[in-house]
Amino acid sequence: MTGSKTRLGKVLLAGAALAATLGAASAQPLTVVELFTSQGCSSCPPANANLIKVKDRPGVLALSFNVTYWDYLGWKDTFGRQEFTQRQVNYEPPLGHDGPFTPQVVVNGSADAVGAKPGEIERLISASPRAMGRRFRSGKAR
């Protein structure tokens, strides 16, 4: 019986530690940085490098989406997905653009720039308020 109580105690302790970690993480403000890129885009490798520079910053969620609208040039982007292209297209009117372009970086869904320009991602992160995610406690959203 002592062995099962010890195991139960360890499981409960591990569960409490996980819940505390998740609670702390969900309460932290987050900056979402989205890069829209393509294998067929000659300006995209510098943008990818710029995204890599910020990906490990605390409070930054760096995402990269390969789009499909350059596929007509004859080299299909093997990572491109139509849903990524549509995600970018949906951003364009609120951002004041007629259509998508690569490499485009969007921060918190409300500000954008050409991701290949040095310092642009850092500038957008600094200028953009961090988004607050939903708080989760005891497995229930609040």
C-alpha cells in the first residue's frame, strides 16, 4: 500500500507542477509574429533569418507560413498550403493592402512590413502591444 501511495503522491505532485506551469504560461502576454514566405521568393531567405533571430525571445511566438500564389511560376513550393495563402489574404484589407506579397511579416494581426528588411521584425515587436491570451485554470477557459 505504501508503494501505491508514493506513486499517487508523485503523480499528484507532477500534476500540480504542470498546472502551475500552464497557469503561469497562459497569463504571460504574447507577441505573435507571422512570416508569409515561399520557396520561390528570392527575398525570403533574409526574412527567414530575421524570424530566426526573434524566435527564442521571451513572449514571442514565431510562425512561418509558406504560401502558394508563386507556384504558377513553375516551381511548386513543397511547404506551401492554400490555407496559409488564405490566412495571408484575409489580413490584407485590414492592413491596407490590395493583395498579398512575400516576404510579409504580420505582428499580432495588426501591423505588417517587408520581413526581409533588417530590423523590421524587431521594430514591429517593439511597437506592437502584446496580446493577452485566454486564461486557463483547472482545465476550464476563463
